Amino acid sequence: MKLKSLTRITAISLAAIIAITGANAREQIQIVGSSTVFPFSTAVAERFGQTSDFRTPIVEATGSGGGLKLFCEGLGENTPDITNASRKIKDKEIDKCVANGVTPVEVRIGFDGIVLANAKSGPTFSLSREQIFAALARKIVIDGTAVMNPYNNWSQIDPSLPNEKIEVLGPPPTSGTRDAFVELVMEEACQEGIEEDFCADIREDGAYIDAGENDNLIVQKLEANDAAIGIFGFSFLDQNTDVLQGAIVDGVEPTFENIAAGKYRISRSLYFYIKKEHVGVIPGIAEFAAEFTSENAWGDEGYLAEKGLIPQNKEFREKYKADAQNLVMVKKKN
């Protein structure tokens, strides 16, 4: 980077920081991002507000992509201090952050499974990823030819599946859960004969319904339509086992133990990102990160595990705790 560009970014950063240290600077942390991380972040925020001298942070579910977009827009009290993500930040997002004077600090908090679930009053589903692809892909291969997906019922894919209409409520394109589902299911199970660039294409004829970022709303809709399937993070199934049942995928049940052991194949990492330039300016950011990365919160017996977070091993917990304390900038993949 040229010296002139560095000078310009530094000037913008300093001006923004000065702007938020005025008399009207916010005294409450603002957090945006993933709906999957939302319940974990909210639990930490509530505990933090109760046990510290700082105000309870405001947490909003905007989706991983939407949260990172807001986070990377720049500095100042009108921008969020932390964003949650159910996927790793992309290199192009890091570039956008840096261009706008933002240094993102990555903290991986643990793991989560992506589940397919329906109401307990409905049929039980045991699916392979290939069958899920066949149900949701825009194009599938029949008799060696790629055609627009003709399947309306699950039993048309395989007679052993329920004779029910394919109706799947899932996350929007801005969601990290959608990104992970595409990577771990659609791309992994893509049929031979489908061009690689089209493996991620989900049908738009009503079989897949964009249900937004509110996973609690999906749960309510599943209760009203017991043959419909919802796609969301394991924690929402874990918190609603009285009304929901998870589909077996590739012969493995979506349980805490199976996800932690790596047996359940549709699982991913969860993160939050700290805006380094706001630390020490907006009160409580470092302290909030310390609470989130405490053994009492994200440890094996922590209160987040009780809400469905799958803890990472202690070595990684120590690594990311140190990164948060030292405000280490995230590294690009390439």
C-alpha cells in the first residue's frame, strides 16, 4: 500500500475516533450479525449487563453477510462495534474493512450443526445429502440430462421417503447458515452432469421458501405445518425439542454429542469480530470479549453449552482468547 493511501486511512480513522469521543458518544455496545450466533451473544450480553458496571449491549440479528457489511462500513458511533458470523469473514470483506479504516479481530467461539427439522407431530425424515440436493437444487440430472427440478413430493425422489410435498423453510442469501448449507450439502452432493458453478443454485419455484433471519419465526411456522422442514442452527432445535424433531442425515442424528465428535457432517464454526478501533472508545468492548471467552461462558461446562453451543477444545479456546485480548487482526485465506 502506498504511503499516501496509508496516510489517508489514518486520517479518516483518527477523525472518526475523535468524533465518537465527544460528549454524545454512545455508552452501549452495538452488536449485529448472525441469527445463529444471536442467542449465544444475547446470553453473554445479558450476563455482562447483570454482572458488570457496563450497560447491557444491544444485539441485533441481521444475518452474517448483512452484519459484516455494516461492520466494515467504517468507524464511528453509527457503526457496530462487534458483528457475529456463522461463517468465516471473506477476503473481500477484510479488504473492505481495511479500506474503510477498520481492523477486524476474529474470535471463533465454537461449533454448531445445521439441522433439518420438522414438527414432532409430522413424519420422520432420514435423508442423505444426495436426497436433499435432489429436493432443493434448481437443476438435477435425470437419465444423464440436466433438467429443471421436477420433484414436488419427497417420495418422488425415493419411495421410502414420506409422501409429502417438498416445502423447506430456510435462510436467505445473506445468511451464514445459507452459505454453510450450500457448501456442506449442495456442493458436496452435487450430481455429476451439473456444472460446478450451478451446484449452489437452489430452486425458486416454491419448494424452498426464504424465511428470513428470524429462526424463531421458522419454528412457529413448522408448528403450524408439520410436514414442512426448516433449516437452522442446532441450538434452535436444542431449545425446541418439545415441539421439533431433527432429521437424520447420512445415518447420523443431529445431537450435541455427534456434532462435537465430528460424526454429523453438516457442521460449521461460529465467530464474532471485534472492531479494534472502537476498543477503549466505546466502553466495555474488551470486558465483553473477556466475558464471552471465559470458561464460565464458552467452556465445556459453560452456560453457552447449555444453550446448544458446541465448545471447541481448550487449546483453541486459549488461542482465540489471547487473540481477543491482544486485538490480533484476522488473516486472509489467500
